[in-house]
Amino acid sequence: MLGDVLAACRAARSVERTLVVTPDTDAAPAGVETLRDPGRGHAAAIELALARAPVDGALIVMADCPLVRPETLDCLAEAARPVALSPAQDGGVNALALRPADAVAPAFGVANGAAVTVERARLAGHEAAVIDDSGLALDVDTPEDLERILQLGDGTRTHAFLSALGGRFAGRARAGATPEVGTEPTATRPSRSRAVPPTS
């Protein structure tokens, strides 16, 4: 999955430098800049990365999003005036663009993180752009998510890896409609009714 995310970052016009935050720096491909994650959760790892980001902006992408496309990353970067995010299928945040890098404190690893980030931006006087992209919304948290990668992710490294497992996951995909991947991402400025304030 990380390989697919890194490939999208390399191909995106808006990404000049990539930093992988991980507890296992040896797991990152050779030549990729890494930062050791101390293991205190998503928020702490992202805070560390943002402290090393250029002042003019940062683009954060979760490593378990193998269907991310370079054009979606470019769309996020362009829409960040100063905040743009792409929500996860469960309401979290799978990608966030900030210009400047400290425009708002992101809400990763919390329930309804996308809504929380939108509300934080609003409280700081900004309207966050929400980029709805079905490929980037799919992060891998469950075996069913792996099955969806087999259905939708043809051409990705993750799909090739899962396929090489000899169909271990194939054939178990649940019937029903699946989102169409490959359509253009859409950006919206949410209305106040879409935001959910953080809960304690």
C-alpha cells in the first residue's frame, strides 16, 4: 500500500518532497526520507511531520490508501486555501492539504475526523474544501477492504500483491454496488450543517 501512495506522490505535480513517518524506518523503500514515529498514535506522528514541513504548506496522505491518484493530490493542494481534506469512508481523514502548514490542527485518529477538521478550520476563520474521491476514501482497515482493492485496484502494487497470494481473498467479495474509481475528484466548500463539533 505504501508503494502505491509513494508512487502517487512522486507523480503529483504539487509534491516536491516526501517524508514517511513510521515506527519501522527500514520498511520504507530505499531513498525515501523517513522520520521515526514514536508510537503515540496518528496525531502525534503527524504533528512530528508537520514540524518538519516547509512553512508554506504540507500534504498529508495516509499510507493505507492504495487507490490514491496523483491528480487527486494535486486537486487537494490546489484547493487548500488554506485547508482541503479528503474524507475516509468511515468519516476520518485520509488526506489533508494545508497552506501554510500550520493553518489548522488536523484531527487524525479520532471519530469523525473530517468533520472535526472542518470545524477546527471554521473556528480559525477558514472554510475547508472537501475533496470527495472514492479511491482516496478507501483505506484498508478490514478484510472486506482488501476485497474491494481486488475489485477496484487493478494496476496498483497492492492489487498485484493480493493477486499473487493465489486468490486467497478473491471470490469472497460481497455482492452489491461498488463506487466507481477513476472519476474526477470533486471539491466542495461545506455548509455549516456538514460540520460536527469535536466531542470530548
